[in-house]
Amino acid sequence: MQAKSNTDMETNKFEISQTRKTALRMILYMAMASITMFFAVTTSALLLKKADVLNWAQFPLPNVFGISTLIALASSVLFYLTYKLYQQKNFKVYRWMLFVSALVSIAFLGSQLVGFQALTKMGMPLNGNVSGSFIYFLAIVHALHIGVGLIAVGVVLSKSYLARTNLQFEGGGNVNPRRVLGLELLSHYWHFVNVLWVYLFLFFYFNYQ
């Protein structure tokens, strides 16, 4: 009986108060709001610049950016499934799904590089016409946010593998409250950056044709 009480006490160390959960969510939402404002202001500046510059180039957006959009949507689905698998205590599949999610996100970044190469072949290098430079700038800034997310994924993935033998949580068939919250926040962030890319893709598509 005493051993059970000690286990409960150990588990309580990992419980997170509702106040802390709310605070962490608010920090994330405020960060996402700031990022949204940045891209809103930048794309608005693009429209103003487009109206002001006489030699603004019009060109079709490379098809690979459409593929990037499909990859981004697939990434969001995978992260949603990852979160659900952990909640369902399917830890082995959860770890593989998290790994695959990271690979898909890396594939997204790879498709962006291919898109940049396509732009260069079209005569729109990074330091070329200002209209093309805007695409590079916005896509690179967005990619940096993907990179931040991948660092977070790497941390969560490494902790998940180390927790395989933790009999208190994953090793004993129990969810870790801190991991649940971390996955929730990571999932929300990932959906956000992917929706942000969809917005950028549509913005590029309708303003560069």
C-alpha cells in the first residue's frame, strides 16, 4: 500500500496545473498571433510595392509549390494522428508516426528548395526582380518557422525513445501528462505553420499570374 502511495506521489510530480497549461497555451497563441501579423503586414507591403513598381514581373508560380502545399497538408494530418496515437497509448506506432511526420516536414523544405531552383531557371533569382525576391523572402521566413518546429519535434522524439523503458509512464502503458501537453502545443503550432503556407501559396498564385 505504501509502495502505491509513493508511485502516486511520483506521478503527481509530472501533473501540470490548469493555470500552467493555460499560460503555456497563451504564450503559444500570442506567438502565433505575432507571426500572423508579420506575414499580414509583409504581404500587404507586397501589394503596395506591386502597385508602385513599374517593372513588376508577372510569371506563373512553379508547380512544385503546389506539391509543397499538398505535403504541408499531409504533415498536418500526420501530426494530428501522432497526437491521437499517444492519447490512445499506442506508443510504438506513435513514435514511428512522429518520426514520419518529421521526415514529411523535411520533404516540405526540400520541395521549397526545388521551387527556388525553378524560379532561378525562370530568370527570377533571389537578387533579381523585386517581385521574385518577395517570394524568396516570405518562403524562407516561413521555412525558418518550420525549422523551429523540427527542433521541437527532435526534442520530443528523443524524449519519447528514452521513455520506452520508463515503467511509470510509456513503459508501463501510461501517458505522461507533460508529453500530452507538449504534443498538443506542437500539433497546434504545426497546423498553424501549414495553414500559413496555404495562405502564402494562394497569395502567390493569385498575385503573380
